[in-house]
Amino acid sequence: MRADGAASLTWIGGLLCLAVLLAALLAPWIAPFDPAEQSILDRLQPPGGDHWLGTDQFGRDILSRLLWGARISLTVSLGAIGLAMVVGGTIGLVSGYIGGRLDLFTMQVMDVLLSFPSLILGLIVVALLGPDLVNLVIAIALTAIAPFARIARAPTLSLKERAFVEAGRALGYSHARILFGHILPNILPEVLVMATLWLATAVRVEASLAFVGLGPKPPTPTWGGMTRDGFETILDAPWLAVFPGLAILLLVLGLNMVGDGLRDATDPKLRHE
Amino acid sequence: MAGWRAALLGAAWLVGLAWDATAQPVLRVGMAAQDVGRLDPHFATSTIDRVVVGWMFNGLVRFAPGSADPATIEPDLAERWDSSADGKTWTFHLRRGVRFHGNYGELTAEDVAFSLKKAGTAASSAFSADFRSIGSVEAVDPYTVRIVLRENVPSLLGILTNYSGGYIVSKRAAEERGDGFTRAPIGTGPFALDRVTPSQSAELVAHAEYFREAPQIGRISYRFIPSDASRDLAFQNRELDLNYGRSDQTWVNRMRQQPGVTVDIFEPAELAILNLNITQPPFNDLRVRQALAHAVNRAELVRWRGTDVSREGQSLVPRGYLGFIEAGVLPHDPVRARALLAEAGHGSGLTVKVIHTQLPEMLNMMQVVQQQLRRAGITLDLQVVEHATFHQQIRQDLSPLVYYSAARFPVADIYLTQFWHGRSIVKTPTAVTNFSHCSQADAQIDAARVSTDREEQLKLWGEAQRILVQQVCGVPLVETLLVFARRDALDYGYPLRGSMSLGPPITERTRLR
């Protein structure tokens, strides 16, 4: 019964993520208006009529900006987590496999990175590099490298002692072949589960950075930026902040549901239950 | 005689004791601020600081409360004055019995001479440039001050008002407190600073010995609430009596619908201008500057901001300033803009990198301008930075286009000199805020400043504005008025039409019913 419930939640989460993904992919075709086009006469229209979710202080259609904003959120989050997975995963693999002083040093560096809250580290990096899409990806990736390194290193430490790795060494395989051909496929499921859970964090950090004004340049629509813009007019036009806030909530919820489901599915203890 | 004086002082002390500030009403003011900055009036440059400084200090003369019109200038600390035939020597006769806050005694000519010298020195004042024409200030006797000018100025009384460098401070307090004076200033105004709690409030207490009469309000609590929404909620919940407003029609309409609330919209308006650097590409080409001017739609900007709170800019000096003329700004014509761009070799469009602040009010306005220019083929690539960084970078000449919005003393000379005179070009030793590098009207500005013939002066100021507009050194956008909302229980004691301190003056006559 409990397993059925968990599976349902995973499916609901999956559907939420799929909906956002489709919205992002199809935005150029399904968005009813140009997300940057202003119409001063139509400013602050409430939801309804031509503008299903209303308009903002410049008369821009909120639904269209939400759809286009999904692209930014997903691009930045997927890019950042992909980068963190590759860089962090490689660091963890190599560090765990080689061991010794290198491992000690690398893990201490990772501990330092882990000691910074994601948002603070993101703020520092974006403030230093400047708020554009590539820098946002780098900033968020930096916050996620350490957890990926840790999650890749732990199983590598035990896997490198296993017979199939010893056999590879005896056959004269290179370290790279053993690492990426034999150890990596065994740790990949755990890394992917981690990636799903961290995607939610990445979406949240991206939105938070945009909320404090460190998002892409205007008039590019971002969910965090839209929430910030709406916050100051919340007493005049609450829909400006409510809809992008809701979009962030649903995507983060969906990703967490999928992540939890995948974690449960790959956890041998929970699998027996 | 000595006995009489002692008796009078004793009586004054008894009156002071009998008058209890804590028994008087407390005025609660909400301000869009994290904190106050520098409360030394000669360094108070932000709106946040100017508002509160206006309640604590006096000038030799003052604008009538509720007015920003130089025609209403009247005696304040000086009860009368006279000038020599050539207009270069001025003598001010001070009121007697004016007391400073705390135990800083009676105001004398020494305090006035000290204050004006301090205001004219760059190390101790942000407004020293305004006092360039003053040759000497001396205390003739304890109640007489003589000012000698190097050259004639359009309005000496203008710079001696209760505004910017014209505020009079206590010499003894400034010398005793040194750098600490900026957070613990001493003036003669109706309210004295009690304490500042960072990120919370500045608390002011009534000056019982104020020379006009003891204020009817006992304390002012000047509360820092940076978020508009939070401040509005506090005002709606009756936790504030006076609320700094958003210059936005939607905000004004919402406030007006609330029972028992009055919205005050008043002068001076801040004129927003796109300053174009005429020495750097692409704006070193007049056709590109004209294209940009034709692309701007001022009527739409006013519609966006609101007709009650804004009006179209029609010159490179704000409307209502002495010397202002409608200078013939180029009309909105996107087709002509595209044609001019094509003529200048930008037929496929033009992209300009612009440094801009992330301050919401300025960023929002710039986004409307960005959209208007985009329709004419000009793309503004906005590099949005924190507000202090914005000010630093535009003064380093790093942006070919600078959006700047400001109000100054309402005489054309000040605006023309600070924004459009060659001596004020940024990144020079005498820099002020000339971002355009224009100096084409220097001769007219200089001649007007020293002219003693008012007609000639007005003609020269008009000529300067026409030259600058023709050269498209800048493109005026809109003028935005100041907005505050108050509970009807708050009676200023005068009709509020303008305030050079950028907030409603709270005087001895202001009361909370």
C-alpha cells in the first residue's frame, strides 16, 4: 500500500516535470504573445479575457512570460546539474580510485565548498562574474560539485577492491578504462538519483538569484525575476507574484517527488519493503 | 540688568520643564530606506537624508513651508538683509534668542560664518560647488554676517535657503564631534535628533526652545521600511501616519480609495534624461542622437507612470525652474528614427551597451524606454548593476548612454552648470554630472550667471537650452513629482505644493488631530 502511494507520487511528480518541460519546449508555438512586447494601455490587467493570467506593470502577458521563463529555469538548472555531475562525479571517481593524499586533499576542498550554503555561494560567484546565463550555470554548478564528488567517491572506494576491478588490472586495462568502463556504470544510478534531487535545488537557487536581481538581463523573463517584480505591486496586482511563485513551487515539488521515488527504487533496503 | 537676564533664563528653563515632549503626539513616518546615511546637512544628498535634515535645520532664509517656489523665499534665521549697489556685498542681520538643540547655546554670527565656510569647502560639504562665487564670509558682530561675492550670482538667497549647503549648524558641536557630527548633528530646527537605530528608525524629539514656538508634535519616529508592500501594509494598518509613496498612478489610486487618507503630490519634479556621450561612437554622430530622440515616446511614458504624478520633459532643464523654456525637443517619429539610423550606416539596427541601476523605479522606466527604442531598431543591452556601482561606473565614463533623474534648486543655472557645462564633464578634476561631454552652451551659461539684467539672463538660459536640445546632448523623458500619503489626522499647518527637502516639512504648526 505504501509502495503504491509512493509510486503514485512519483508519477504525479513526473507528470508535473513533463508538463513544465513541454511548456518550455513548445513556448515559441503555444505562447499567445511575445513575452517582451509591452502594451502600456493593457498594464496590470487581472487574469481573464485575452490574458488568461493577466498582465504585468508593462502590459506584458504573464502566461507567455511564464512559458518562456520555464526555458530559462530548465536550461540553467539542467546545464548546471549536468556540469556539476560531470565535474563532481569525475573528481569523486578519481579521488576515490587513487586514494591517499590526493583523496584527502580533494575531500577537504569539497568540505570547504559544502560549508557554504548553495545560495550564498551562488550569490558570490554571480556577483563576481556578472549575471548572464553562462555565469548562472557556472555559479549553480559550483554549489553542486561537492555533493556529486562525495556521492561518486564513496562507492568507488569499495568498488575498487572488488574482484572485477582486480581482474581488469590483471588483464592490463588502463586506469581510465577501469574507472569509466567498469566502476562508473556501477555508480551511475546513485549519481542520477542525486541529480534529480539537486535539480530541484538548482531551480530554487536560480529563482532566488533572479529574485535578488542577479538573473539574466531585462527583458528576459525568469520566474524569480517575475516574482520579484510582482512583490512590490502585490497589493495592487497579486497575480504578478502568485503565478510565477506557483510555477516554481510546482516544478520543485515535481522534481522532489521524482527524486524521492527514484531514490526509493534504487535503495536496496527500501526495495525489500 | 544681570538680575533681569537671570530671571528670564530661569523662566525659560521653567517653561521648558513644563513643556513635556512625551505628552505630545508621536508622528510615525514610513520611509523606503534601510537606514539614514549622513545627517550632517552639508552631506545629506539622498532623499532619505534630505527629508529628515529638513526637520532639524534652518537656513538664513527659507522657502515658505509647503513651497518650492523661489518667489516665496522669506526670512528664517536672518530677520532682514541688505546688499551693496553692485550686488556683491550682502549683510544679514540675525534673529536674537535662537537656541541650538541640547546645550549648544544661542546662534551667533560665528555659527553662520562657520557653516557657510564649511558648506563651501569640498572636504566638509557635498555642495561646495554651489558656493564657488562666495569670496568671504565674516561675523561683523554676534548678530551680523557679511558675505562678499567674487562675482554676481543668479540668486544668492537661493543658496542660503533651508536647502543643501544653506543649512546652519552649531560651530561648537561640529568642532567637538568631528566625524561623529554626521550621525549626531546639532541644528536650530523644530526637531532634534534623539537617536538612530540602524535598520529600524531615526527618532527625533521636539525642540522645546524652537525660536518660532514649541512644536505641537512631541516626537517623530522616522521608520526604515524598504519594501513598498510592507510599508503600505503598515500604513493601511494605521501603524504609520505618513507614508513615502510610489510615483505611480496605480499606487496613488489605491491610496485615494482608502478612507481617511490624503495623497500629496508635490514639487520639485525629478527630470529623467537620457544623457548621450557625444564624443564616443555611436553617439558622436548627430544623426544617431536624433534617431534616438525620435524613437522616444514621452506621451507613452507619462501614460505608463500616471498623469497625476508625471509630465513630459520638454527641455534639458525641468519645467518650472527659473529660466526654463520649451526648447523644441524632437517629436516621437519611429519612421524618421529608422531613416536617420540608415543614413548613419546602421540600417540593420544598432546595439548599445548601457550600464544601469537595479533600483526598481529606475529599472522599470528604463525597460519601457528599451522597448520604445527597440521598435525603432535601437537595442539597449542593459548591464544591470547595484545602485552604488551604477553611480561609480557612470562617473568613470563607462556608459555611452546614462539614464539620470534629478531635481535641483529651481533656477536654470544650477541644472545647466551641473549637467551641461564643460567644467562639469565626468572624469575631469572639476567633474559634476556632465555625462554627455557637451560644452556647446558654455558661453551662454557663463554669461547668464554673472548677468545683472534679468531679461538678458533669461534670454541666455533659453538660448543655452535650445543649443543643447538641437545638439541632442540628452533626451528628456518625463518629470516625476514627489508622492506621500498621510492620514487625515495629520495637518501640516500649511498647504503642501512643494518642498526642496523632498518630503513634507514638519514644522511647529504641524499637528496630529
